[in-house]
Amino acid sequence: MSEFSVVGKRVPKVDARAKVTGRALYADDIYIPGMLYGRIVRCWEYAHAKVKKIDVSEAKNMPGVVKILLPEDTSGYPSYNSGTMDMFASDELNATWGELGEQVIFTDHVKHQGDAICGIVAKSEEQAERAVEKIRVDYEPLPVYLTAEESKQPDAVPFHPDKPNNMAYKVPGVIFPEGYYGYGDVDKGLDEADLVYDETFYVPKQKQCQMEPHCYIALFDDKNRLNVWTSTQMPKPVHNKLSRIFGLPMTQVKVNQTVIGGAFGGRLGLVGEPATCAMAMAVPGRPIKVNYTREEDWVASESRNPGFWKLKMGFKKDGTPVAYDANFTTLKGGYYTHAGVVFVSGILARAHYKFENWRYDGASYFTNQAPCGAFRGYGNPQQSFAMEQLIQRMCNETGIDPVEWHMKWHRDIGEDIYGFGVPIQSCGAKEALQKGAEAFKWKEKRKKYANQTGVKRRGIGMMLGVHASAGFPVLLEHTVATVKLNEDATAVVNCSISDLGCGNHTAITQIAAETLGFPMEDVFLLAGDSDANAFDIGAHSSRTIWTAGLAVKEACEDAVRQILEKAAKFLKVDPKDLEMKDKKIFVKDNPAQVVDLADMLWKGIYAFMDPETFQFPFERGQIIGKGDFMPFANNPAWYACFVEAEVDMETGAWKLIDCCYVNDIGKAIHPPSVEGQLEGGIQQGIGYALTEEIYYDANGLCLNNNFTDYKMLGPSDMPRCDIHLLETPEPYGPYGGRGAGEGGLIGPVAAAANAISDAAGVQITEGPITPEKILKAIKEKGR
Amino acid sequence: MKTRFITLYVDGEEYKLDVPVNRTLLQVLRYDLGKMAPALTGTKLGCGTGECGACTVLDEDRNSILSCLTLAVLMDGKKISTIASLEKDGELHPVQQAFVDKGAIQCGYCTPGMVMKSVSLLERNPDVTEEEIRAELEGNICRCTGYVKIVEAVEQARDQMKAQAGK
């Protein structure tokens, strides 16, 4: 019997019916009378080039062409950082990474294949496409840099005036005067270690592959307002950014968030909004839709930071972790976007285990590939792929059971796991490991698969993981929410929080209903309207339940407080003596003394004076509760993931058998949504480890910008998924809930890698772990 | 571009239209019919190259087809069923209801295609096994769910449709 009436219930998702009938409106489903269609002319031939000349003479005479926007037509708009990094962090922190605003709407310096050259507006999508074909661009090809080594040569073409050696970002410097992020004496630790492992891992470039391609509509209307329809993850930062780029006050910019067809970080910050708005500003009064093709989506929105993770770890013979020394060099792609991933990767690595000494450094270099930035997991999958494989190597050598090692050495309650003075207040790591090992039958399988021979061999792998519940204390965490009580005792929650499809809007509605004591159907969440909604940084960093959940809860608690105060005045008692249940407010000791909530709210709004007494029956006024929330804790969900795989020793082909995933969610506000995110995370996480990478040819041109050549796990490739949600006590999160979004992807990465290496007897340090690499390693070992 | 007059019977409605011969069925459903009736934007464009299945609709024989790879003119005189045809008098189709019940919907963009593919599958093979469901759904990509709840939903719909048929 749950203590909650709405929270934790498996209610249908608030958006399920609209989506299952096809009636949910995504950006491309919206048609506005008078609509025109924009296309962005992109450079497909080169990954690095200067634009010498754009000849539009033929294109401008093509049927239906309304407007062609050249770089000079948009050069008056300030450059910007598409990742909106500058809005996540304080001015002091911003100062450490320097000027980020390097992105322009249309460029004459092509930094990656697909960079935007100019724009065309036409009466139909097809006419716009045909006109694009008639644009003639003369390019001067520049040397193509596909590695950090090439990009940082002294004579390399600079990508950014403020970034010497094409280094987009470097961890130490101002934040860490000692020159690195960490603690202790790592060199001494490594000297004193009995076992030292030194390895360089390559972590691949993964694409979000959200199913809805990017699509935008913009209209500069007759009230001089710039209206934008976008499925951005962060409508409020986009609202402010567009207002600054186009020199309009925020009241003159309206962001309408459309239903989001998947995001996974790919809609973080600005993507196609500036170009679409520039077209709208050039053709006032006409709505303009810019619908990306899949191949455009592939090259023009950010992907996961790939790179080389150099890792040295020292242990005592008994497994005591004494030293961790890592350096992550990432290939940034053409633009800065979220170069800070390289830093966050180190923070999240540190959060895991009690190493006695710790040192982390990292840097991002501009290269001529599509930009890399936010992708579910934000640096954590990369570090996990490296660290968990070396832990497995140590366990194999020492004979220590990996589950026991993780049980013993994970960080715990009271520890400042991120290194910024914020100790965690809860930790379910042990419970997750225990539950997972039991459900997966770890010990039995470990014994059974210990000494296999034959062609097909089974193997098991596991990992322990931890991810943040929000961006605090590194990034801005702020959400403002209000709840307005209607005169019929229903409520409208007003909060800008996004639902990327994960069920956030359902869970937030549940939190509000629970707090107000209302049935779920009496609560409506108004989101995605930048005029109505107050500030919220947006959906990222697994923060929605943690921060927006608590903001909405605070707003609803404020409303309940106002209800009780109003009723107390009427009943002439102390609010402390009152209780509300089923929309009735009564005196605890004397339930006969009761006020009907609907009656009180009605008479607060339709407030007629008694003609004889000249008194209002209830205090006049509509109740609006407010929550203005910033968290001062970040208690993460710990998760343990176990994978069983089979490898064919003759071909290197693998098959996934089982995946047991235990997540210490604290409290699953909407359990199907949490399960669904973990199950989807398995598809993405195992994909990252085993199949997914964007490949480029020697000229920096993408070789697999489609769903045939870029292999994601299909329904038949998936292992059996066994999901367990743990609900260990959580003192801070709303109703005990923690963040769930990103962890789903991270666990399966290393667990799958370890299962493959356990089966095949070889460890593959270069992701993705394809059959070819496995076979090569098996053959090399056999030699 | 050359055009041709064609007649389409979409979700039980007759549409007579003049379409360019290079126009896909998907474009006609999503954008052109909107000028004559409520647009049928339930059918989604995910890739435009027949790789993701978001545009899946049913042909006259209730086989699933990819509307993004089907030229509209080739469907002249044919019946087509989209996601909009499934709900009857406010009642969801058992497949739709199962997707809602199981929480098989996250971002929802693959959902209409996934539902139509499943409807076609269950009509052809009422006893479909889990393994067959997985194999049949290979052409419909979902990036949110890992297919777990989708497969469960199709199994629930299968059982329910069989129970209904048995009555």
C-alpha cells in the first residue's frame, strides 16, 4: 500500500493518446496560412574551405523563389554559441573558457561538411530545394584536420580567434590553480601501487538519431514580434538568445515549443532557430518553415564527443584503488557548442570510487567534423567505457569478484563526490549491486562460464555507475513555477519544463496533483509557452524531476498554505489545526468544522459582499502559488548493469543475451517512464559500445549519415531486458525521486564491453567493439 | 513537372487530385490533402529514404508500405489506410490501446508507423510470436524505448484481438 495517491502510480501518460492517434503536433505538422519554405544551402563538397564567391543569378530566377539570404545579409547579427554554454554558468566560470560566440548564421569559413552558406525562401519546399541546386559557390579548399595532432600544428588554419592551437577547451587553468582537477599525490600513488594499468581507449562519435528531424517555423508578425515554433529542449534560454541575436526585447520574441520527437541532447541550445528567424526577419509577415532532411540533421546538429581517453590506474594487490590518472582529448568538430563535456567527463569519473589519489586533465580540439556537444550521458559513457574495462582487467588478474570490488570501493553518503563541496545525502549503490547480482545470477554464471572452449562462448560483464540528478553545483539550476487554482477547484501548473518524450510532463503533473491533494485529471500543466512560462533552464542533465519537480512542489505547497490560511480565517482557527482531504478543509480535532474548497475558491473569485454586513464570506482573491527553486543538493541515482553476451570465436560476431539493469531511482514518480528510459538506454548504451560510430573519409566527408550505414540495435538485436527500480530513501528529491534520464544509457556501455571481453578473452579498447575488431584481437592473441 | 489526375481512397474518403508525378504518397498525405480536408499529418517523415518506418501506412491488402518511397500516382484508384483510420467512435484500436497501457510511447514520433505496422502484422498473423514481432518490426526504428514495451504492447494487442475474435 503506497503512502501516495498519485505519485508512483502507473497512470497513462498525459500525451499518450495524442501521440498514438497521430494527432500530436510536431513542428512539421503545423501549417500556418501564407507559409513559405526555407532551405539552408550547405557545403557538402568540403569539410574545410573558404567561400570565395556565391553566384545566385540562376537561383534567384527559379520559380517560386522569394528571397535569398547571403552571409552579408545576416552579418549584422551577432555571433553566438549554439550550445548556450554562456547561460549555464556564472560570469566567472564563463571567463575561464573565453569568448564562445563563434557561430554565425551563414558562414564564409566552412568548418565542417554541411556548414551553412546561405538561405533560400520559396513558395514551396520543392521550389526551395530546386533553387538550392542552382546556387553556385566557389570554394577555396583548406587543409582538413581530423585529429587533434593535425589541428594543433602551429601553421594550422585557426577556427576561432581566441583559441590558440585550435584548442577549444582545456580543463585546468583558472579553476584549478594547481594545474589539474583532482587531489592527493598521483605519482606517489602510482609508485606505491602493486598493480598499474596504463591504456589508451578510443571512444566513438555517436549520433542521437532522434526520430523527428529538426524542423522550425518562424514568423515576424505585424506586432513586430518574432514567433518561433521549435522542439528545443530549452525554450527559455532559446527565448533569451534569440532576443539578443535579433536585437528584440524578450516581450517581442515568442517561443512556442512543439511536441518533441526525441532529443537526447540533440536539441540542447540553438540548432536551426537562428537561420529560420533570419529568414523570417527578411520576409516579415510570412511564416517560414525550415525542415531539415535526415542527412542535414546528421551534420548540422551536435553529436557525442569522441576522442582518446588515456587512463592509468594503480591498485594494491587486494584491490585498494590508490591512483587514478587520466587525460581525455576530444575531437570537437567545427564549433565550440559544448566543449565542457571534457570537464564533466572527469567530474563524473571522480564521482564513482574512493581512489586515494586522483588527477584528471582534458582538452578539446577543433576538427573538421560535425560539431560535438551534448548527448545523453554527457561525458559519462566515455569515462565509463575506459575505467570499468580497466577495473575488470584488474579483477581478472587478482581474482577479485568485480561485484565485490564495486561494493567495497564506491563512494558513499557524506562524500563530496563531485569535488565542489557538495556531499551526497543518499546512496543506493550497494543495494543496486546486490539486487542486480541476485537477479542476474552473477555468481552462478561466473562459475558456469569460467573456462569455456568451443566456437560460441558466453561471457558476463558488469559495471556500477552514478550520474548527476541535475547540473548543480557546476551549472545553473533554476526553475520558477506557479500554480493557479481555478474557481472549480482545478489547477493549472505553469512551468516551462520540457518533455523530451521521457514522461516528464506526466510525472510533473503527478507531483503537482499529489502535493495539492487533487486527482490527476484536475491538474493541467501549461508548458512550452515562453510568454506565459517563467524561467527554467530547460531539460538537460537529468534535472527535470529534481529541480522542476521541486519547484512545482514548492508552488503547490505555497497554494496549499494559502488555502489553509484562507480557511483558517473563515473558521477562526489556526491554520496549523487544519487539514485538507478530498478538497475539504476541516479542523483536525473537530472534522464537523469544515470548508468546501470549491466553494471557498469560487467565492474568493466571485467575491460578492453580503448586502447586510458588507463582509466577504471568504477573503477575496484567487490563489496562485509560486515556487522559485534552486537545489542545494545533488543526490544522484546509482545504477548497476549486468550483461550476458555470446561471441563466435571464428567470426567475432556477438549476440546479446541478457541485460539486467538496476537503478536506484529513489522514488519512481511514474514507473513506466523510468523503466522506458532504462530500456531505451540499453539500446543506446549497448549501441555506443558495440555498433554506433559516425565515420569520415580522409577529406572529412561523412560516410554514414543515414540509418542503413549507421547501425543502431534493432528489435531482434536487443537482449532480454530485466529492469529493477530500487526505492532507497532520498531525503531531498521530490517524494524521494532522483534523476533518471541519462543513467539509462551509461550502464550498458561498459557492461556490454566487459561481457564481450569476458566471452572472447580479449579486451577491445577501441569503440565501437565490432566483430572485426574482436576477431582481429582473438587472432592476435592466438599468435 | 508533369502532373496526373488521380483518385485516392484514404481512410474511407475519396480524394481527386492533380499531382506531380514525382510526388510521394507521404507528401500527398501530409501536405496536399490538408488543402482539401484536415491534413493527415499523423503519418510521419523520419528519413524520407525508407529506412525508419515512421511513414508506414497500409495498402488495399492491408500490407504495410512506406509512403515516403511510394509515388502517389502509383496509388491511383487504390485504398490507403493511415493512423487516422484506427480510432472508431472515440475507441482506440486494440493496438493503440495496448501502446497506451504498456507505456510503449515516449517521444511518439515512430508511434504511428509502429502502430500501423503492428496492425498489419496482427491481421496477417494473429498468432504471431515474440520472435516474429521483433523480426517484423526491424524496419521501424524507435530510439526511445529499446522496443521492450513496444513488443509487450503488440503481444497484449495480439491476445486481446484473439479474445475478441473468439467471441
